[in-house]
Amino acid sequence: MRGPRRVAAAGPAHRRRREAVRACCGGRRSPGGDRPARPAPPSRFFFRYTGHAPLTVAGPVSGKYYRFPAHGTTVEADARDAPSLGLVPELRRV
């Protein structure tokens, strides 16, 4: 009859190495990570109207209407609508 099975203790070759855990998907990263910190995108966008007749523009993402009643009017826009408003020839981002 055989005795209890014995397993040799794990030597250096079998020891599990501790590796640094990297955060993912919005978790905290340790300082000095692989990439430099990216600056936060602007949260406020302003557009100035350079045309002469009143203009109303619908924001395609927020659904908000932006009204520019006269030349030189400046309006704050939702950040999600800013790329589309920037395509309107009479509007200048300020």
C-alpha cells in the first residue's frame, strides 16, 4: 500500500511573480504611467454670429435651439453640439 502522496514545495522556478496591477477602464493609474495625462476637453463652448440676418441653429445632439438675433451675438453651446455648430459658416468659436 502506498503512503500519502507528497508534493514537493514549489521552488523559485515555480513561484508566482507579483506583477504590478494596472488599472483599466477609468480606474486610477499610478503616477508616472506609460502615457502623459491628457488635458480634459473644454466643457464650455461659445459661438459668435458674424452674419446679419437673425439665425437659429438646432443642436443635432442636444436638440437645443441656438438663437442669434443679430450680428455679434455670442451664445454658449452644449459641448456635444460644438463640432456641428463649428461647421456653420456664419458662426465663429470664441
